[in-house]
Amino acid sequence: MSKFTLRLHHAEGADPIEETLADVDDAFEARELARMRLLLTRDFSHVELYQADIPVETFARDSEA
């Protein structure tokens, strides 16, 4: 089981979606994947990264993006 999960927050305010980062054990890699996930779709306003249910970092979309 992965130590890292993402909580993806919709721009429209719908309930967040949780995604597990399978086979990711490195914090640097988890951060990079969180950033990429946010950039790959316009559906989400921000992404929260968790390690073992503890918040690690939040990534927000630029208002100009």
C-alpha cells in the first residue's frame, strides 16, 4: 500500500477525489506527481498531498493558468 495519496479539489466546489499514488515511496516523486496531476486537467483548483494521512503540501493552480 502506498504511503502517499492525493486529494484533488474540483474548481466548481464538488467533493474532493482521493487518489492513491501506487508504488511511490519517495516524497520528491510524490510532490512531482501531485504537480503533474494538477497541470494535466483544468477540473481541479488545488491538490493536497498526504503521507500516511498526514498533510504534506498543497499545490494550487495559478489564477492566470
